[in-house]
Amino acid sequence: MARTELEVFKKALEKTKKGQFLEAIKLYDELIHSTTSAYSVITQDSFKISEWEYLQDISECEKLVNSSKASFEGLMALSLLFKIVCNYDRRNMFLKQAIKLNSNDSRVWREYGQTAFHLGNIRNAIQYFQEALNLDSNDSISLEGTGLCYYYLDEPLKAINPLKKALSLKPENHYIMNHLAFILSELGELDTAMEYIQKALLLDQMNIIYLDTYACILFLQEKYDQSLVVFEKILSNKAKDWEISWDILTNLYEVLGLHVKAKQLEEKLFL
């Protein structure tokens, strides 16, 4: 993490310890949005800050919020602090307390939904995102979250409209473009899916996940040689296992008559 980002985090901690919660929230937000070119519900683990390195400072922040009269802003500041150090259980606890103090704030519901999403509580997450949208129908993050929840609940058709609306509000958000490309490709709308993924790659051309989506769509379009070129580009960049659609690549090798490579991948998948 760049030194400037660490300085922002330390400054936010100091503001929290002093009870200057609104200023702390602004600093936490500055840090959260500085780590990515577009914000997304799925954005996580992008911070290089260890909770254990700042345990004493964080403990002081918690003691202040817990020892004083309940403060919505203080609880929100703590929830963002734990968002940055990727402690979703602690974050969830403080958001739950914040909602008890102010259930008419769209952001607290959105943050609560995002936390539930990361904890794998998809049915709860979609309810919380809907609460946020009831208060602010143009909350692009809650719209994205709603779309993703529908997809993970095996209702991909319901995912499209909220994702499209989210993209209309944030037209440069390449994360949402990739979501739409991936889901539409599964629904067989390959030409539209290709349009979305090409736009995403114009904004983030070396993103391995986007390249994987692109390669899969090319495969489904039966453009096998082009798909192979993209997969080879992905493999040459030392992609992580979860970033590659190994099943599609195995099928691609079979179609192209590369049976030895296909067999090797099949063995890899069953290890």
C-alpha cells in the first residue's frame, strides 16, 4: 500500500479516537475509493492493512464508541474501519447497532447488505439492499448488489434489470459491465454479452477475470482459435486458479484436438 494511503488510515484512526466521527468517515471513504478505479459490491481484500498491526488503536476506537452515549456516526465509522481491515463479523455487529439508532439511512442498509453478501448470507443481503433502495432508488451499489444476489439465488433473469440500472447511473463501472457480460452469456445473449465485456476491457484491459469472461464468450460463439489466444494470455500472466474457467478451457482443448492438454486439465480439476 502506498505511504499516502497508510497516512490516510492513521489519520482516520486518530479522528475516530478523538470522537470526530464525521471527519473519520470521510477519510475512511477516501481510502476505500482510492484503491480501485470503480467501486463494486464485490470489492474486498484490496487493502494492505493488517488489523493486528493496529490492534491497540482499534481497541481505543471501540472503547470510545462503546463508553459514550450511542452514536450513529461513531458506529458507522467503526463499521468502515472494520471494512478496511476485512473483519466482516465485527463490521456486521456495528452496522446492526447503527440500524437500531437510524433505520432511515440508506447507506447503513447498503453497507449491511454488502457485509451480508461477503459473509455468504445472500437472502439476507438482498433484503438489506432492498431496504436501501426503498430509501434511495438510485443507489447504484445496492442495485448492483441486488442483481448479484438474484444471480446467486439462481434467478439470473431478475439480475439483469437492476444491473442495467446500476450501469446507467455509473456508466464507467467496469465491474458491472463484467457482471452483465457473464450473466448474459449464460442466458445465451452472446452478442450483447460481448459488447459489455469489450467495454469493460477498454477500461481495465489486463483484468484477468474480464479476460476469462471474454475467452468464454468467444468459446460459446465458436470462435475457438480466438478463445485459445485469450486463454493463453491469461495463463502467461500467472492467473490464480479461481480466475480461470478451467472447464471451458478443457472443452476448448478437446474441440481443437489438443487431447493431451485436455486430459491434463481434467486431472487437475479432479485433484
